[in-house]
Amino acid sequence: MMKKTLVALAAVAVSGGAFAQATLTGSLGYGYVTTTSNANVVTSGMGVADADFYLGLTEDLGDGMSVSGTLGINGAGRDVAVTGQDVKLGIKTASGLAVNFSSTLSGHYLSGGIAGAGAAFDYGLDGLVLSSRGYADSISVSMPVAQGVTLSVSHTEPAVSGYGTGAASSTTQRYNTAVLGYKAGAIAADVQFRTYDGQLSTSTTSATQKTRASAAYDLGVAKIGAGMDSTNYAMGDTYTESILGITIPVGSLTLGAQFGQMSTSGYITNYDQTGSIFGAQYNLSKRTYMTAQYYSYTGSFKASTGVSTSGTQNATGAIFTIYNTF
């Protein structure tokens, strides 16, 4: 995404030489989607796929320290209200120690992270095979601990209505996460461990802990990634998600694929889903590109009572989108 500098201001601070800069970035997308469910029901249509704008602010505090912030706005589509997007505020020191505050949509750890190898261009397996994402407020501290190795810890609360009202419950549990990341040359990897509060022993949706791991290797002609995400729940259930991703650059064209799986064990049995997504991105210029994707998934589904069923759900879909970024 290219950045266009809108405003540059110089200010004299006590330390001397401090300055602030603002940038505006964003993307506009318009596309077409068609989906076929297991009941052979076809839904399709076109419309705004993306209309996000981000105002970024950066200030040099001197002595190697800096502060930065990002405010996101979703322009949405016709007759849809403009809404707030991700908000971030961070402070970084000369030693590499960073403190970040954010209110964001949780990241795609598997499909959009290291394991996905960048193959999910604008659509992923989240909400289909992998878990859906939600907004959350968090504070994190990170620091380099060795060459190519970074350690970070964070506290996160699901975003709820009202300032400072993120009380823990079985559906809005707070959690603490420790991450050890490594990146050097063609290799990138990380491991994560998370614990939850607000645990209810009688709830099938009350999580106790989560373990994650992912890695990717860039071969030059292709990037390959893989990862897993395992969550334990209070009644003894374990949900395990895994993914294999690959990206192949061919000049202005990039090809990608992801293969995902979700399975459970414990109180809920015989609940699993598998799926795949194939995509291509063609760059018309540095700012304009087109994407085309096809996905499919199938598997058994969970009943609301927590008892597995013999039913299945499956669907296929195709997405075509054109984007312009600035």
C-alpha cells in the first residue's frame, strides 16, 4: 500500500529536533461474489468490497524514541453508515522495546499470518473452516531478546459497548498471551500460549487455554507456510485448527492456495470441517490490482445443545474484486 504524505510539521521540543508527520492511506474495492450451498441454493451479487481509510500519525521524540498512532475509518457502501475501524497507539524506544495499545479486529493468525504464506488475498477460510474473528481491545509489550528473536506479552479484552466495561464472562472472556517470534532470512516462525479468565465449568464455550505455532519458508520461487491453533475448553473439549499455505509469484501475477482443517475432541465428538481456497492477484500498477478466488468447504456441524449430529454442511464460492490503494 503506498503512502501519501499530507501534512509534515516541525516542532521544537525540549530535546530538540522533534517532528510530527501525518499520512493518509486506504483502499477502495468493488467486486462480485457467488456462493452455492449444500442445499444447492445460489446467492450472488456485486457491491463495495472495501472502503477503508487510515490516518497515521508519527512523532520523533528524540533519543531514538518515537510515538505513532493509526485511526481507521470504514466508508462502507451505499446506505451503510460510516464506522470506525482499527485504532492503534504505540511507543518505541531506541532499544527496540515497544508498548502498543489497540482496538482492532483480531488478526487472521492462520489464514492471514505466517502459516497462510500470504495466500488469502482478500478472503480467507475464517468463519468457514477456521474460527470467526471479533473486535478486541489490547495492550502489549514487546522487545528483542536475541538476534531475530522477539518476545511479547499482551492483555486483551473483547470489545463491548462502553469504555472500561470489558467484564469477563463465558462469552466475553479476557485473556493474556505470550508470543515468541523468530525472523531471519527466509525463515519466519512463532509460538504462542494464552490463558483465559471468566471460566465456567458448565459451559462448552468457556475457554481455558490456547496454544499456537506457525512457520514459513521463502524459497524465492514460492513461499510455504503451515500452522496450528489448539484451544481447550472448560468441559474438556479441544478445538484444533490447522492450515497449509503456499504463494507463488510470477511477475505481476501471484498465485496462492490454502488448505485448512478444524476438528474437535471431548464432549463434542465427530465435529470436523475441511476446506480450501485458491486465488490469484494481478497487479495492474503499484496501486491497482485485481483478485480472483475460489473456495470450498465441507464437514459435519455442531448442534446448539453441544451434541454432534450426522448432518453436513458444504459450500463453494467465487470472488472477483478490483482494488485501488493510495
